[in-house]
Amino acid sequence: MKILITGSSGQVGTNLCLTLLQKGNLVVGVDKRQNTWTDQIPTLQHNLAESMPNPAEIASIQPGFDRPDLVVHLAANAKVHELVKDPRRAHENTTITFHVLEYCRSQNLPIIFSSSREVYGRPTPPRVAEDTTDVFHILSPYAAYKMADEMLVYAYANCYDLKYLVFRLSNVYGRYDNDIERMTRVLHIFVDQMRRGEPVTIYGRSKMIDFTYVDDCINGLMLGIDKLFTGEVVNETFNLSSGSPATLVQLAETIAANLGVTPTIIDQPIQPGEINFYAADLTKAKTMLGYQPQVSFAEGIKRAIEWSLVWEKRPQTTVR
Ligand SMILES: NC(=O)c1ccc[n+]([C@@H]2O[C@H](COP(=O)([O-])OP(=O)(O)OC[C@H]3O[C@@H](n4cnc5c(N)ncnc54)[C@H](O)[C@@H]3O)[C@@H](O)[C@H]2O)c1
């Protein structure tokens, strides 16, 4: 398959592109940044908020890509808190999605779109199924524009016969996510603070999150790519997570156990824009895609810490 990936220099994009390449697919990534993890992904550096590159520009990176088979659209300003401070960046996400959708419309290409659990607004226990999005309780500009992105995808399907799958991701962690200068992710903040012997701050002691080890996320996306390409599953929206939520206190304690330290926890109230609870109902993904999360929370945290400790010992070059 020839697959165009937007946001290919990010965490999910890097993992997905490398997996697709390993399985013999052709890939072109489009991102406004060069990939800082690997030089294996053929990448067109381009700001999608301004425009979509034209087919000839994309084909200049990889022959045959004047018309790929499928697009995976991951590019976004993806940090809830940063977008609470600067909602224009959330607004920009929908401009990016519009450009990618117009490209898919003009080329008649199927698309996979990475949405977020944030579209559920203020979900309630025990489990959150796909048909329970709550537009009246959307908590942040990031969430509002993810919802708007989804609605654009559905509108293009209804108006222009666009073929799509939407995946609602949830707290993906693991390889290629520890560049905390670019993007603060809770796991690596905790790891860094504990290794320095500093206390960790938890915003929302009771907050429960469906953390997803990156390999499970990538497996789900790979199943989606396959089934959308063959036409077996079309125009559906799926939760994609581990389905085994944990609190931030459990996260801190699990990291501390792996590092062999005793954590000092400072409690703070939940931050504006944050969801307090999310546990995905994965029945639909399991039934229609054959998705089955494989990596437990304890095992995933162990792997993520091991990976980041090994990674930081590597010689640093401009391309990591
Ligand atoms: N990782 C998660 O936990 C999670 C959870 C829910 C949803 N998502 C969604 O999944 C997608 C991928 O997430 P991620 O964690 O890999 O994020 P990321 O920030 O690591 O990657 C996003 C990539 O998009 C690129 N990008 C942003 N604006 C761009 C633009 N104008 N033009 C071109 N490229 C641009 C960035 O440079 C970055 O490389 C995002 O859409 C995100 O909202 C992720």
C-alpha cells in the first residue's frame, strides 16, 4: 500500500510510519517539522495550516505518490493545556483538517482521522461508548475543534462520498514521546522529577485515565488501515485505548516502583479543560476490527521507562 501520513514527525506518526515501512508499505509523511527520531521516514516538510502540498510535490518525495491509496491524518496541535492558553492553535487544527479533506476529496482517497476521547465532554463511569459524545459539556477548545474535525469528516462522507474511519485516541505513551521540551507528557515529567528526587504534582487525585501503550494504538490503526483499504469496514468511529484505566496516583506509584524510589506527591486541583474520568468501551473495535489490547498498564509503563532510559544514553545527533 502507498500511505500518506500527516503529522508523521509526531509520536503516533513516527511509530505508525516505522511499522508500515517494516511491513513493506510505501510511506510519505507530511509534517511542518523534520522528524527528530529517525531519518527512515520520507518526509515532506510543509505547513498544513497554510495548504495541502500538491500531488507533484508529494510524488517528488516518493514516486507513485501523486495518488496514494489512503491517507492517515494525524497532524494537529495536540496538547490540551497549551490550547487552553492559546485557542487559536485549536482553531488551526480544523484548518489543517479542512485542507487534508479537500485533498482527499479531489483525489477520491479514503482517510483515517485521529480524534480524541476529549469529544465525550464529561463522560461518566463505568464505560464510554462511541455514540455518547456530549457537545454541551465539551471542556476545552482542543476538544471542540476535534469534534468539529470529526463533523467535517462526516459531512464529507455524506456530501462527497468520502470513505473514512475515525479513531478516538486516549493518552498514548511509549516510544518517541519523551521530548518533553516540545511536548510535556505526564509520564516523562514524573520520570524526570523522580529521578532528580523532586516531588511530583498531581492535578486531580481522583482523575482516571485510559492510558494506551503505543503498540496497542498502532495495532488498532493498522487494523483500521487494512480494513478501510479493503472496504471491509468503512465509515465507522472507534474508541482506541487499553480499556484499563488508572489514576495519576497509580501512574506515579508505578513509575516510582520501576525507578526504585518513594514518590512525594503534591496534590493540586484538576486543571481547566481536563476530563476527570475516561474508560473506553472497546466492544465496537473488538467486534468490527478484531482489536485486542495486549499491553497491561504495569507492563507498558515498564517498557516506556526502559525505552526512555536507553534512548537518552544514545549519542545525540541532529536526527535522533
Ligand atoms: N498521543 C495521544 O495521547 C493522543 C490522544 C488523543 C488524540 N491524539 C491525536 O492523535 C494525533 C497524533 O498525536 P501525537 O501524540 O502523535 O501528537 P504529536 O504532537 O506528537 O504529533 C503531531 C504532529 O503534527 C504536526 N503538525 C502540527 N501542526 C502542523 C501543521 N500545521 N502542518 C504540518 N504538521 C503539523 C506536528 O509537528 C507533530 O509532529 C493528533 O491529532 C492528536 O490530537 C493523540
